[in-house]
Amino acid sequence: MKIKTVYLPVMFLMIGIGFLWAQAEQEDLLTLDDCLSIALEQNPLIQSSLQQYKAAQARVHQAKAFYQPSISWDNDLQPSFLNFKDSGEYYIGISQAFDFPGKRSLRGKIATQDANALLAEIDLLKLDISFRVKQAFYGLLLADEKLKYLQQNLELAKDFLQKAELKFDAGDVAKVEVLRARVEASKAANEVRVAKNDVRLAKATLNFLLARKKYAPLVVRGDLKRETVKLDLGSLKQKALSFRPEMRRVNFNLERERLQKKVANMSYLPDFEIGLNRHGIEGEGTFWDFTLSFNVPLFFWQPAKGEIAEAAANINALQKEAEHIVNTIHLEVEEAYTVAEAAENQIQLYEEEILEQSEEVYNMFSFSYQEGEIGSIELIDARRTLLEARQSYADALFYYDVSLAALELSVGYSLEGEKNDQSKNK
């Protein structure tokens, strides 16, 4: 009974530690959606851009603000220096300056277009970061997959070494066969060490994009093998013109310059100021004065040479930029589409022919070597061919995933929508 009493708390303590450890491990297990969510929420560049957007929104209120009123006081006809009490005349009043109707509203609209253009820049930044996160996530999956294949290759190399040693002990092969097998096992072990370092670096890259410590514990959950999506190039190009942030940004900038040109044209129309004064004259009483003043566009040619010409030139420049963006988008979509299509065909080739044939050849050569029908060189070549086929297949899966991510970047939206539409149509 005493023994049970002593060990019972220890048992509960170990269970508790195990539970906490499992929970910690679970917290570090991230899917692609988890990684994207963390990156878009914690990335310093996005946080900085959002603060700049808040500042741009604040400038909208500044642009629409009224001028501050002015209060004036004038003391005249003083009998002596600074003798305010015995002065013969005084004025006290208030005045307010106003823009010509429509100018203040236009300034607010211009500031709004600036904020909208900045928001489009933020969306573009999010697209770029999302692509980089996907690329790093798939890169980590690829590194894990290659490590798995290299560990399998190490096991095959060890098996080959064991068979060579047995055959040497039986007097069936020369010592050189054993030495060759040991070299292959050492090379396979070294490749595993290199692959483990590649996994470590891939984790560091993903952690960096997630705004985490570079070598923080990280375990991802996912598969390089993605469901293929049927894509229509023409439809993707049309959608890209609607979804790409660059198109929205240049359209916002165009609208801003058109509004800027309107403001420049309205510079011919006078702003005005209204004032109301209380006027007192010694011996005659007090009176009310009302004043109205406005500027006269005497130098009428200046806006046409300055602000209007600048806005017109900016409009022409932005229109040319829009044409360039359209051509660039079409090219990027077509390139990403072509790469994705080629990667899909390569995956199909490996799955239907190369992988199965490579494994079959290796198994045949392994049996033939064991039976003494072939030498070690043929078996080594067959094993290397199998390893290369597996690694190339993993590369093809990776390139397909990254090409789809690049296609999403070039179109400006997730292809999950395309997949969902295809599911509904089935």
C-alpha cells in the first residue's frame, strides 16, 4: 500500500506532463490554411501597410475639413500709444473663408481615391505573401518527402551491404563487392544528413514568413498530392482583369487624377470670405459691418500651364500604365497556366509508368543479385534509378503545387472557387 501511495502522484505527474507535451505538439501542427492565416495576421509589412491605410483614411477627413474661422479686433484713433480705453474707434468681428461650392467635396474624393489605391497595394502585398507562404509550405513538404525517400534508400543500401557481406562470407563475391556496398551505404547516410538539414532550412524559411523565431518548433500537416483543377485559360484571363489589385490600383489613381483635373479647372472659380464686425465710433454709437471678399483669377493662364497640364499628363501616363498591366497580367496567367499544365502531365507520366517500372526493375535486379545472376553495379544503378524516379515525382508534385499558387497569384484569387464550382456541376 505504501508503494502505491508513493508512486500514484508520480504517475499522475507523468500523465500531466505527457498531456501538456502532446498539447504543445498539437499547437505547432499547422496546415496550409493555418500558415496563411498566421502570416496575413502577423506579417510586419502588412501591419505597417494597414497603419498607413488608417493614416490615409484620416487624410480624407482632413481634406474635407472647413477652414478655421478668424476673430479680429481693431482699435483705432488712440490719443496716445497703446491707450485702448480712450480710442475713438474700434472693430471686433468674425470671418469665415469658404471654397467655391464643390471644391471641398472634390478634395475629399481625391483623398478617398488615394486611400483606395493604398488598400489595393495592401491586397497586392497579401497576394505576394500568400504565394511565398504556399511556396515555403510546399517546399517543406517536398523536403520531408525527399528525406523519407532518402531514408528508404538508406535502408536499401544497408540491405545491399548485408547481402554483400553474406555473399562474401559464403565465398560467392570478392572483397571489392563489400567495399562498394559500404561506400553506397555511407553515401546514402550522408544524403540523409543533407536532407535533414534541408528540412531544417525549409522550416526556418516558413517560420520567417510566419513572423516566428527562425528555428521555433514547427510541424506541418499536408500532402504534396493536390486534387487537379480543370482550368480555362480564357476565363482566367478575364477574371484576372477584375481581381488583380494592380488593375484596381491604377483605376483608383486614374479617378484621382481626373478629380484633380476638375479641381484645377475650378481654380478659375473664386473662393470667398464672409465677415461680420461690430463697429464702434466715439460719440456716434455702434454699428454692424458685413464684408464679402473673393479672389479674382487675374492670372488665368497659370492653372492651365500648371495644375491642369500636370493632371492631364498624369492621366495619359496612367492610361499607358493600365495597358501595360493588362498585357503583363495576360502573360503571367498564360505562363502559370502552361507550367501547371506541364507539371500535371509530368505527374501523370510518373504515376502511370515511371514509378511502377522503376520499382519493378529494382525488385528484379535485387532478386537477380541475390541469386548471383548480376553484379553489384547493376543493382546500384537500379537503386539509384528508383531513388531518382521517386525524387523526380516529388519534384513534379511540388512544381504543380507551386504553379497553381503562381496561377492564383497571377489571377488574384484562390482557385478553390474553381474547384467548388466544378464540384457543384458534377
